[in-house]
Amino acid sequence: MAKITALYADENGEIFFAAGMAGAARLGGETAPLTEDMLIPLPDSADLMFLPERTAVGYDKKGTLTPLPGRAVSAILPAGYTRLLLPAFQKEKGASMLPLFGYTAVALRKGKLYAAALYTDKNDKWDPMKYNTRALKRHVREMKKRFPNNRLIAHLANCSLEWHCCTAQNLFYHRWEAGVPVSPVCNANCLGCISLQPAECCPSPQSRITFRPTAEEVTELSVYHLSEAPDAIVSFGQGCEGEPSLAADTIAESIRAVRAKTDKGQININTNAGYTEGIKKIVDAGLDTMRVSIISAKDESYQAYYRAGYALENVKASIRYALEHGVYVSLNLLYFPGFNDRPEELAAWKDFFRELPVQMIQVRNLNLDPDVFLNIMPSSHTRPIGAKSFLRALHESFPSINIGSFSHFVK
């Protein structure tokens, strides 16, 4: 048996190991054998799934990449883990686009499952065991009674019970970071948007908010959460909405109203930061922290993914303004093995951080079909250096920037 053995699955989802066949993985568009230095034991809270219309592959004793008698298998990692490699497979002709998940190479080693991943950040608050508990439905009922006229409660209840959103559930558990969606519209058309996809594409994993909350509705929930919850954060800009800064007037009004009633907790926005005038209003109202979704510091690469009605320079202007006004800024770096770790992408990031010394980089696995992503993004003639080398280079060049995966409570 190979030291690292390939896996495959049948149509019922049952997983098998391919005796004598070495595991394979992809870095960008290139396939190579899996190596021990890229693997960690599969995390307990990871999921496994097979990839429809994609044949599993492995390396035979001669080192030839060979199809296996079943579907490719992928690990879906919990938050806090960064994937290093993609699953290898042969795509069938006319295969449909894969659902929006972060597909990670997985194989058998020493009789156990291993994934090509790196443990990036520890935060027990995001342990899956702390969510979807038996008490959740009771908490939802109690909140609906407490705020009978607040439309956000019904929306977030659905996010909690139907889509299992952790930040929505935190509002009902009355703890930590609670999401408060505000905007049904967006100024970008992200390739991997999780709340709105073209009908001919693939299903979005959650539905977008369909109304515009009032400042009073936002204030009511925010004051409730910030006043008493431990390590309380209210966050605008959730997966169930568009771009929150497009509701800047509502957010700014609610921030001022909240801070007139309590100085506790932290007010955060998750944003693409493309609408600088809106970001300025929100910062001026008293924003504490800002997390900016971003995939590249190169204009061409940025636009290829976000397909936005603004430019990367607008994003930089928003970050600069926030930093100058004392806001703690982190980047939500959408990571794809074989793309972000291209030498030209790394060089652009170094220029970016010299200009804009943000406090944190949150590395997040990009949830998207690998082939769809690579077909859309600019091609490259350079070899990627790998996630470990990419993150090490950033840390060595900018040791003051915290590199992790989670939003942390900033005291």
C-alpha cells in the first residue's frame, strides 16, 4: 500500500481507499503526488463529500496518474484551517459547476484520514459544538416575544435555523459576534457570492435579505446585544446581504443612537470597502473595527473576481481613511491554493501592506469550483510558492500584522 493512499467514492457516498495508488492533489491547475509535509489529521469537525461528475485519480507504482473506479473525494474544513491543496480529479465532459464549498485534498495515511491543510488560528468561540444546540429554538422563540415588531428577528431566525449561520445564532445565544444585516443590494458581482448567484449557475447556500431595516430596528437589536452579552460584537455585512456601506445612512444613524445608550462592546463592519463615501460616514459615526473582503492587491485580479462598480483604489482609500481615524482594520483574504501564492501576487501584497499597514489578515478558504475560478482569473507563467511559503513571507516582511482566520474581540 502506498504511504499516502488515494480515495474514491461510489454514487451512494461510500468512501473507499485505492490500494497501491498514491494520493494526488492540485496546486492551481497542476496535479502532483501528495506529500507528508502537506498533511494533517482530518479535523474532527471537518466534512467529507464526493464530487459529482468528477472521477477520482491516483498515481500507480510507475508514477502514472490513473483514473480510479469512483468519484473524487474532498474534505470541507472547519474555520481556523487553511487548505494547502485542492482535490485532483478528471472532469467529465459537460460537468456542472460544483456547489460553493472550499474543496480540500484528502487521503488515507497510516489507516487514518488526512487533509492538505494548515491550522491557522484557534478560537474556541467558533467550535461547531457550540452551535445548533437543542436550546436554539427556545432562544429564538424568546427573542421573537421580546422584539415582536422587529423584522430583523424573523430574518435572523431563518438564518439561524435554516442556514445555520453562526453569527445569526450568536444573537439568540446572546454572546460574542452577532450579525446584523442591513443591505439587500451590492456594488459588486462576486464570482463566489454566497447569497446571490445567476439561475444558470449553482444554488446559493443561503438567501439574501429582501428588505431594508430601519435605523430603529438596527439600534434596538444592537443595544440589546452590546449592553449585556460577553465579548459583544455587532457586525454589519453578513453572508445574507449585499454591501452594507450602501446603507451607510442607516448604519451611521444607528451607531450614533447605540453609542448614546451604551459604550460597551464593539461595532464592526464586514465590507468590500468600495464605496468610500459610505465608509467615511460609518467611520465618522463611531465604527470600532472593519474587515475588508479582498482577494488580490493587483487591479486585474481584483476586478476579475469582484466584477465591481468601483476600483481597487477606492478600497485602498477606504482602508486609509479608517486607519487614519483609529479603526482596527483586518483583511478577509480569500485564499485559493495556486493563485494568491503566485510570486506576482505576493509582490503586490508587499506593496499593499507597506502603503496600508492593517492590523490583521484573516485567511479564509475561497468557496468556489476550482475550474470556474481558474478560468475566470488572469493566467500566470510563474509557479506558485505554496500557502506555507506565502504566509511565511508575509509574516517575515510584516511581523506586526497578525495572521489568523477569525475576527477577535478587540479590547
